[in-house]
Amino acid sequence: MRWAALALATLAAATAPARADPSTEKLVVIGAGLALPDYMLGVTLHEGSHALAAELVGADVDELHLFPPGRDPHIHKFRFGWTYVHGLRTNRQRALFYIAPKITDALLVGAYAALAYTSAWPSNRYGSLALTVFGTGLWVDFTKDLFLFSPTNDIEQFFRVTCVHGWRRTLPARLVYAATSAGLGFLVFRGYEHTFDRPADPVTMRTRGALVLPVLEAAF
């Protein structure tokens, strides 16, 4: 959990008030630097969601590996993190266990969208960038399973325990999943618009508003 704390501290630092509006090039460099803490936070959220789902249905967590990535000793394959539990008694419980990270991703992207589509979005571009990197990480974690077909993949496991077999069932299910991913991606894109396409300085924004709508600006 110390990696999650470090990641949250880094993201919080990025939201501190800025003295000057940074250039797009500087934001890209800082965004690349935020990728590592965001990755650690993402792995923590993903594997932690598995573990929490198991605990909620009465199962026991045997192993929770968050960092560093490496070769899973149980299946002898490279993985970014892994969670092993026992005590999942029904297919419904197993389905919740496997789908839990996707639920977390969707809920957090929803909260992200609530900020992006309201005045609660940070006014400075550093804070906007931190949220955009975080939202992008959530979307990537949600979407990556569209392109993974390993039997140990979360979505493949979810399909197995929910009896979604054969292309006649998996194809419609994957299309729905793809459509959901596209919708979440559109919400995340809103953050990019705030970060890179719009001035973050409230004074600049007010000045732009006065130039475009002078009558309304004078009226209020």
C-alpha cells in the first residue's frame, strides 16, 4: 500500500496551484513522468478490487501482489500484479471477483466525468493534467481486456463462470463491452480538451469571455 500512498502523493502534488500557465510541451513531459505513479496506483486499484470483492462475499485472500511486476509463480507468466483467494463458493461470487476491477474503473471514470463536465474541474493545468493521466489509466485498464484472450484474463474468466461460450454469445458480449469502453473513452477525452485545448487561467478565461460576449459580461 505504500506504493499507492506514493502515487496519490505525487498526483496531489501535481494539483498544487501553479505560478504560470505551462506550455503544452511541458505538460507532455510532466504527463510522461506521472505515468509511473499512475501505473502503481492503477495496479493497486485493480488488484485491490479483486481482493475487496472476495472479502465482501466471505472468501479469504491468500496472496495480493502489487509491485514490482514479474513472473507469477503460480502460472509462470509475466503479470503486472496478481491476487489469489479461496472460498468463492458460487459462480456469482466468482463473476463478481473477476469483474470487480472493471466496476471500479467505470465508477471512477464516472466521478472523473462529473468533474470534467462541471465547474469542479481544476482551474490550473497541472491539476487538470494529473486528473487526465489518472482517467487515462482507468480507461486503459478497462479497455485492455478487449484485446486479451488468455484463459487467465479477467474477462475470459468472467465469461467462463457466466456461461458465455462460443462466438454467438461472446461476440455480442464483446461488442457491448467495446461500446462501453468507447463511451468511457469519450468521457476521458473531455479531460484532454480541458488540459490541452482551453486556457486554465481564470483571468484569461474571463478576458476571452469579455471579448466574445461583451454584452453578457457587462450585464453581470
